Amino acid sequence: MRKLLILGGGTAGTMVATKLRRNLKKEDWSITIVDRDTEHIYQPGLLFLPFGGYEPEQITKDRRKYLPAGVDFVMADIDKVEPEANQVLLTDGRVLPYDYLVMASGTTPRPDQTPGMDDPKTWYKSVFDFYTLAGSKALRGALKDFKGGRLVIHITEMPIKCPVAPLEFAFLADAYFEDKGMRDKVEIIYVTPLEGAFTKPVCSKQLGFMLVDRKITLEPDFVIEHIDPDTKTMVSMDEREIPFDLLVTVPLNMGADFVGRSGMGDDLNYVPVDKETFLSKKYKNVFAVGDGSDIPASKAGSVAHFAIDLFSENFVEYVEGRPMKHNFDGHANCFIESGHGKGLLIDFNYTTEPLKGKFPLPWIGPMPLLAESRLNHMGKLAFRWIYWNMLMKGRWIPIPALMSMAGKIKAPITEKVEEHASH
């Protein structure tokens, strides 16, 4: 019997286990998934928790509930992979052999990588992340008690998990303080290492206008060097200083430490793979999926969903000695909360910028692309139910894995300039 070992029981790992358990013969294959705990977090919910949108119990489940019958679960920390020996060493001394390995070990915020960021004087007192459950819960209390001053929203370095989330936080913070009747007491600064508000130029311009509309100051090209916890100041490599009263930061994101210990990752512990098939560039029986790979796509749940729809077909072809025919195009589909019950929707891939149009049905929609609407906000809220009840259970969702150009419009960005000027 051949052994498939999956490292990581998050979004990508769970989908791989579910789909391959259906596609591989039970009498020929054993499937084992390894994770350090049983807590599966619906990560888009971490954005809403600080603003009172969700309670922690609404976005956390026991990951074992979503593993199909016939998949073994091992709860343990991973020491390292020994790819030449086709085995994984656990920190408790156990050894797990494999014939094929799927690394779905994700990415994690690392405040310890920036001097002063996690200093006990300020960490979870005036400096917070919201990409972890602990950080999001702590930030909820800080926002509730905030009396006014300078709120800085900051990105350390790309790539990060869900690249639009910091922008969403800025928009939601603007609406939150406006609803509390104290927006005039809060100065909001958006600090990024990028030249603009987002990674895609067309989308960056669109979102830049939205920052201006909400009186959120954009501070681009800021590459952080350290945080001074005594003066509550961020200092950049070129010695610019940004003081804060409340700092909401996205720390450096890195892949799992065991990837580095195994000599299988790049400088940030992401596994180098073919961007279309996810096959390791170094090992013929190793794949990496989800946020833990180095593919040049957004580290987001939609990418994992679309990619694994294709990967599951490719994997079966590959282990049967046939060519992998289903090439992933980097398709990403992201809702962007813009506050006050509205949101945007963007759809793009490796080579195509976000375009205007309708989604999911070409010309019909009903959700508009690159435009604010109530429907897009409702779609983002509805996705939590879809995630738990369809994606994690491996049920079919009628959205193609590859990006479709049907119904898309290549509209010049000047349209937004005129619309912005008319408001």
C-alpha cells in the first residue's frame, strides 16, 4: 500500500485530504494528515472579530470534524522532513514514512523578526496583529477602549496572507469610529512597503481613491527597520519615523520553521514549486500547496480552493505515470470589505489584472467587479457558511478553477477618476 502524507490540516491540507480520499483507491493508498493541534480557524473571520462582527466560537472548529473517513490524523509538532529518506521526523521521536508528500504547512506572522515589534512593553497593549486569534481578540478590546489619536495600519513586507486584509481593516476602522461618533478624533495612517495601496497597479489606483475618500493617509515605500517601544515610533530603513498611539501591524509572514530545518525552503521558508502543478522543483515525490508554497499568487483561501481543484486531478495523473494536464493560472477571487455594509470584489490571475465586469455569471452577475456594492459585502459574509459546509467538506462549488475572461471589461482607470471627481 502506498503512503500519502499531508503536513498541515488547514484549508489547503483539508481540501487535499478530502479530494484525494475520493480519488485514490482505499485498498491501494493510506492517507495521513499531521498538525500540531485540532483547532481549525476560519481566517477571514479574524478581520471581523476586532469590530464585534464575529465571536471566536463562530470562526473556530475542530479540524478532525472535516477529515473524511479513511484519513488518519496525527497531532504532533514536526521536527523536520528527510526527503532523501522519504520520511518525516516528529518532535516526540516518531517517524512517519511516505511515498508521496504534500506540504500544506501555511504561513505565520512573525513579529519576532522585526526588532521591537513584540516588545512586552507594547505587544498586545498598543501594538497588535489581527492575523492570529489571540491578536484579533486582544485588538477587539483595544479598539473598544480607544479614545482617539493616531491609528497606524502597517504591513512589514510582502508576501502576506490575504494581501487585501490590511486595507479592509483600514476601511472597517474608518466606519467603526464613524459609527461611534469619534472619527474626527482618530487619524488613520496606512503604511506599506509598496509603491501604492495594493500589489496590482490597476487595483491599487482604485483603492487609493477609496483611501482619499475616507481621509486615510497613505504612507508608501516604508520599509521598517525597527519599532521603538518607549516612544511608540516606527522607524524605516531610510530613517523616516512614524509615531503611533495604536499600531495594527502585519508582521513578516514566514513559512513553517521545519521547512527551513529540512533545507526545503527559500529565505522565508516557502517551498519552491512549479507554479502550475505545485510539484517541488527539487524532489519528484513532493508537492507544496496553499500558503506554504512560493507560487507568485495571493496567499488566500480562494487560491487554495482553485488550485486544489486542479491539483487533485493532477496528482492522480502523476502517480499513475501520466502527464499532468491541469495547469493552474494563479486564479484569485477576493472580496474587499469597504465599510458601512459595502464591499468590492476582484478577480485576477498570474497574468491578468483585476477587471470590471460581473461575477460569478458573465454579464449577469449579480456581483459587480471592481465596484462597491451591498451584494459584495453580503457575499463575503455568506462565504463563512460556504467555507464550513461546502469547501471543507469537499462539495462542488459552481465557480471555475481557471479565471474566465467572459463578461470582463478592460476599462481605463480614468473612469474612476471622473467618478471620484463627480462625488
